[in-house]
Amino acid sequence: MTPWRSIAAQVSGLRVRLLLAFALLGVTTTAVVASGSYFQARTVILQQAQDAAVMALTDQLAKVYPVLQLPPTQDELHLLAQRLSDREGYAVVIYRDMREQGSLTPVSLTPELRQEVGDGQIAWQRVSQDGQPTLLIGTQLRIDRPDGTSQPSGLEVYSVRNLVPEQQSIDKLATRAWLTGGLSLLLAVLLALLSARGVLRPVRDLGRAARRLGEGDLSTRLTVRGVDELADVARTFNDTAGTLERQVGELRRMESDARRFVADVSHELRTPLAAMTAVTDVLDEEADHLPGDAGRAARLVSQETQNLTQLVNDLIEISRFDSGTARLALDDVDVAAAVTATLRMRGWADRVHADLPPAVVARLDPRRLDVIVANLVGNAFRHGAEPVSVRLSADADWITIEVADQGPGLDPEVLPHVFDRLYKADTARTRSEGSGLGLAISWENARLHRHGERQGSLVAGNGPGGGAVFTLRLPRGTTDAGGAR
């Protein structure tokens, strides 16, 4: 796995997703709750400050009521502004074009506020004055009529209150909201880690158990903890593993019995076959002197006895592979000379086109190399067409032998099963000259040659110009693996 894939796998892992989910939930919940609380508290604080300022202005106006005669002088406006000012704020008094305020700090009254006050309403507005939040509250004083009613006097009074203490309280609320959010996020992460640990531990145990089960350890079981869904998964895994262990054990027992049966039968057949072979040797000598059907019967018995002997020998060889007792008898072999000897021994030297470079030496089992080459060349003659070619090539680590013919080649449906035991490409063909195990034995012999991580192989295919091609690759420095499969 590349580093980027590893990082991507970790980022998209269940632990990270749980952490993100809990963190997102914690942040969202905290943001909603903290924001709602913040805005509600902010509204309450400002509303209380506003109500308190209105009440204070009303009380102050009651103390100076009734108003002085209209129109007032500038000094009267100044005196009124001073009387309406206190520690919490100061007053601005306006009568038409005359204006007086109880502070040297200028204040800007918005047209909207003055319009509402001019209409006889008590109005208020929050503005920023010199970078500080300020509350403006305005009202218009009324004068009494002789008939007991009152009318607007045109004298506007504005109370200017600094909201810095309230703003400081609001800022503290915001800070607490941020701290609450941070603590909630930390708590969410801790809860996510605990939850991920509780969830992922059974999942990791399940993954490790599944890997051990896949590697062949059928006794693998999980420890069941609790009664939740993960515990149900662990119980199901244990039940499945137990069933699989019993079934595989039964299959292995049946397979072992079958292999032992084949091996026992093959060994038991060797004694009568040895006697039959001695008889067929006599029949071979007399077959030419026997008349008609008797001679043909004698030759048929001799041929079938040889085929049966070959089949028994092949079955014994297969049983050695299956039981893991097949071993190599290694030697430093001149590969070209060994292949030439195989062809000459079977009378194929003149029929095979051989491309065998000299001085190619490899550490191999010469008997098994002879079996492989003989099976491949014999198969080419039986099922392919001449000319048959054998080509040898080598490099520092491998030797390669290709056996090709000019026949129709191998059908694509046949290729995956070429090395299967007793496989017949033509289901109508009930018997053949060979035992049906030659290619399977050749494939096993090739794989038996191993050096480190390099293992021999035998591959079937078709040549570009037609015909079947079998490619044998063997490591040059084979070591005896003790029959290990």
C-alpha cells in the first residue's frame, strides 16, 4: 500500500469518522445553545438598561415639572440640561433652533429619532458614539392647559447613556460561550475516543480473527463480551468458524482417506502387475508366432498391461505429492545434454527440432526434468502436429524450456484445466494412450523446484502462429524444500 493510500485509509477510517461526527455534533449543539443563550441574554441586558434609563429620565422630568415658560432662554435650557444630567449620563435639551447639553462631548441625534420625538412619542435608539455603544432616549415635554389637558411644548429632552458596562457584560457572555464551546468540543472528542475504542476493539478483534481464519487457523474464536449487536456478531462468527472447522475437518479426513486408498491400492497393484509384466514379456516374444486373433490378443494384453503399470506408477507419484513426501535429488545438470538424452532415449531425437545452447548448467533434479520434458514432447506428438520444437534459454536466475507444436492449439475453454488430473478435453474420449496424469505430474515437478522466493512453473498457451506452447521455468539454484507444498 502506497503512503497516500495508507493516509487516505486512516482518514476515512471508522475512528476518524466517529471523531468527526462527535466533534461536529458537539460543536453544532454548543453553537446553537450558546448562540441562543448569548442573544437572549444580550437582549435582556440591553432591555433592562433601556428600561432603567427610561424610568430614570421619567423620574428626572417629574422633578423639574412643570416646565418653565415658553419660549425658554438659553440659560434656562442650560439649567434644565444640567438638572437632567447625572453620573449615568447627560441630557440634551432642544427647543426649535436652541440647543443645550450637560456635557462637552458632542452627540449626534439621528433624524429618525427626532422625528419620533417631534411626534410626541418616547423614542430610543442605540448608536456608536466615539467607538462606544450609547443609548439615546428622547421625549417631548408637555404643558398644561387651563382646561386641565396638556399639549406638546416643542421642548425636546434627550438622555444620553453610555452602554459600556452592558457591553462588557455581553463580551463576558461571548467569552463564556466560546469557552463553553471549546470545553464541549474537548468533551465530544474524549467521548468519541472512548466510543471509538469501545466500538473498534471488537471490530479489530473480528478483523484479526477473520485473517487468521483465512490463513487456515480454523480454531480461531472470538471472546464474546456483553449482549449488544457486536456480541451477536462475535457469536455468529464463532458459530460460523465452528461449522467451517467441522466441515473442513470432515473434508480433510475424506481427502486423506481417498489419498490413502489410492496409495494403498496402487502399492497393492504393483505385485500382481509385476507378475503380469513378466507374463507379457513372454507373450511379446511369442506374439509374432501366434496365429491371427491369438497374436493380436497377446499384443493387446501386453500394451494394456504397460498402460496399467504406467497409471499405477503415476498414481503413486501423485500420492507422494499430495502427502508432501516428494523430494528432490539435486545435481548440477547440463540442461542441454539432459534434454538431448531424454529425446534420444525415447527415439525422438530425429523428429524434434531442438534449439539447445550448450554449457547451460543448473542445479536440478535430472529425473524430474526428464519426466517433464518427456511428458511435454510426448503430449505434443499425441495431440499436436509435427514439427515439434524444444527451445532452451537461460539467464542468471532462471532456465526456460519451451515445447511447441504446429497442431490446432488449445481451446480457450481447455486452457484453465490443462494441468488438472485426469481431465479430458473431449468428453467423448473415454480412454487414451497415456494415464491422463502426465501434465499434472509435470506441473507438480516444476513447482517442486524452489530457490528462496523463486518457484518453478509450467504454463500452457498457444503460439502466435498456432499450435500449443508449454513453457517450463526453473530456478537455476534450486534447493531441496523437503517436499513442502
